[in-house]
Amino acid sequence: YAVIVYTVAPEMPAMFDGMKLAAVATILYIIVRCLNLKSPTAPPDLTYQDTPLHRFLLKSCPILTKEYIPPLLWGKSGHMQTALYGKLGRVSSPHPVSLRKYLPMQDGATATFDLFEPLADHQSGADVTMVICPGIGNHSEKHYIRTFVDHSQKQGYRCAVLNHLGALTNIELTSPRMFTYGCTWEFAAMVGYIKKTYPQTQLVVVGFSLGGNIVCKFLGENRAHQEQVLCCVSVCQGYSALRAQETFLQWDQCRRFYNFLMADNMKKIILSHRGSLFGGGSPKMVDADLRRLYTATSLMQIDDIIMRKFHGHSSLKEYYEKESCVHYIHNVNVPLLLVNSGDDPLVHESLLTIPRTLAEKKENVIFALTLHGGHLGFFEGAVLFPQPLTWMDKVIVGYANAICQWEKQKPPCQGQDGHPAESACSDKTS
């Protein structure tokens, strides 16, 4: 027995050392895979038609053709980018000063938006206002909005930021209605106010996520909405809620988990306005809807129980069809930049055929698809710590600056797309 113990004992530490090394190797492998450390960096994949306008834009806005480099250790993970955006918003977020405006709506609702004046003269010498629509349940006080507004102000832009109806829980609803996926009424009221108050201003329309759907639908549903508009930029939207519905219930890329988190946040917003939405004998909501809301675990359930009823849609399918910009975006004729990330865990890759096909067919559209960036992340940085200003912030302002430059230098007979405008030329000839 003594001999047996003597021969086995020295092998035990070696075996445990091997197990430790295997465990460490496994953990490192998981980290490398989860954080996508081996993924390359690259410039955005651009889809566009070769026009004088686009040649000018890509030359004047070089960030669109340069390599986007996220933070080395975690920036190549769409989940990390999305989580950091969701939890932190932005790094060292500024506090721009604004004036809150209240606009009464025809149905008794009260739209609110925050107005930020420019902090410098615009490089074009023109009066330009960015009209901004935030993401789902967001408002002007969100860190990513404040960071973008501060950057835009310093570049000479006035900014108007819509506060989605009901998103600010400290502002009571004045009618039994909240914001929805594609309702453009409040955004239209804000744009109307800006046009009336600043008749000489030109508009740059910007939408983030759900806000991208709203602004594209707003411009496409009525051609008059495109008057005074220089361009539009949409970031990280999904284009079709009906097509996204199935993918948002899948566990691939943890979309079902994100769906649950977003539904939980929507429940909190709705319940914070319980008295306005369910009290006072609201004709659209009943106690049974409130009971069903408590047990909802997805955005689709909440949309079916609550959101579709604000505008009288008879079914969830009808609600998603009527409120998705995919049915309107082809009517947008101003320069349009659509930005998405290939590792966005919320937007399935199948939805990206919509902007790509649009850019292939329409001369005014550029579709930019990055390898990394997550959902509204797009952080930049060297190794670990991200920079306060993101790639997304720089791209939007850079694109808008290039458009303003184009408008200033283009010949009087040239249209927005860079081709001759027959009406202008004929007027000049006559």
C-alpha cells in the first residue's frame, strides 16, 4: 500500500494543473468568441448609386469610407456595445441648456420638445435646424441624445428634440394616448413649430431606432413634409415591424431576452400613466387590458393589448403594417442616409434587404452597414475606455455638413441629386 500511495501522489498535482489550464483555455476561448476579438475592422459597406451628389458626399464626408475601429477588448461585440449604450448611454455626457416647448394637439394630447440653440455659426453661413426623433421610450434627457445635441450645437446647428408622448413620466398625459411605433403627429407638430418660428431655417431630419421609422414615415407620407428639408439620417431602425415580429421572438442573438427587457421598460412607462390611460372611463382601455398588461413578456403582446388601440387598429397585423415606414420610405426624395450595424442584436439581418434594395433603386439614398456598433452604440476607443463622442455622432454631423456644403456650391440648375433640374434651368433660360 505504501508503494501505491507513493506512485499516485506525485501525479495528482499534475492532473489538477492540467484541469486548471484546460479551464483557463476554455474561458479564454469563450471570451474570444463572445467578444469577437478575431473579427476584423473595416469601413462601412456602402450601397448607393453613382451620382454627382454621392461622389461629392463621400469626398466631403470621409468618415463614411474610412475604417470604423471600436474599442479593442469589447467593441467588436454587438451585445457589449448595446449593453453599454443601454446602461451608460454615453461617457462624460454633457448637459446642454434647452427650452421646453408644449404643443396642444387636436385630440387633447400635449406634445413636448426641447429646443437647443446653436453655440457657433454654421460653416455654410445658413440657418440649419436638426429635428431629432429619439428611440423607443426616449426623450431629450437621455445621455446619447445630449451628447449628440452638444456636438451638433458646437457645429452650428439648432436642435429640436421630440420627447415621445408619455416618455417623460413627470409630465402628465392630457389625453388617453401615448407614443406608438409609427405615429408622426407629435413629430409633425414639432417640425411645424420650427418652420413657423424660423421661416428661413433649413431642416436636417434625424431619427434613432424607432425614431428612424417615424421620421422616414413622416417624410414619405406627405410630400409637403419634405419642404425646407435638406436631408434625413436614420440610424439602427428595423424598417418593418411586421417582418421583425417573428425575428424578435427568436433566441438567436438573445433577441427574445432584449424583447423581454424592452417590454418591461414599456410596462413601466405605461403604468406610470395608469390614471390617464385607464382612468376616467377611457373608451379604448378597460380593466381587462390592465390585467393582461401585467403578465405581458414581449413588445408584441403590449402592442396588441395596448398600443394598437390608441389609433383604433383592429389587429396587431394592421397596426404594424400601417405604422411601418417600409410602405412610405420610397416616397422620400431628399438625400437619405440609412445606417445599420451588422452585429445589432435587435435588428435581424433579413430586415436589411429593405434599405439595401432601396439604395439600389433610388438615387438619393445611401445605405451604410458597419461590421460592429451594436444597437446605437458605435463607440470608438483604443483598448478599453470609449471616447465621449461616438462614430455615429460624427457620421450624422459630417453627412449633414457635406449636404449643406453641396447646397451652397451646387449650380442653380442642379437638383438635390446632382442631376440637372429641368424646371430651374427652363425658368433661368426664359
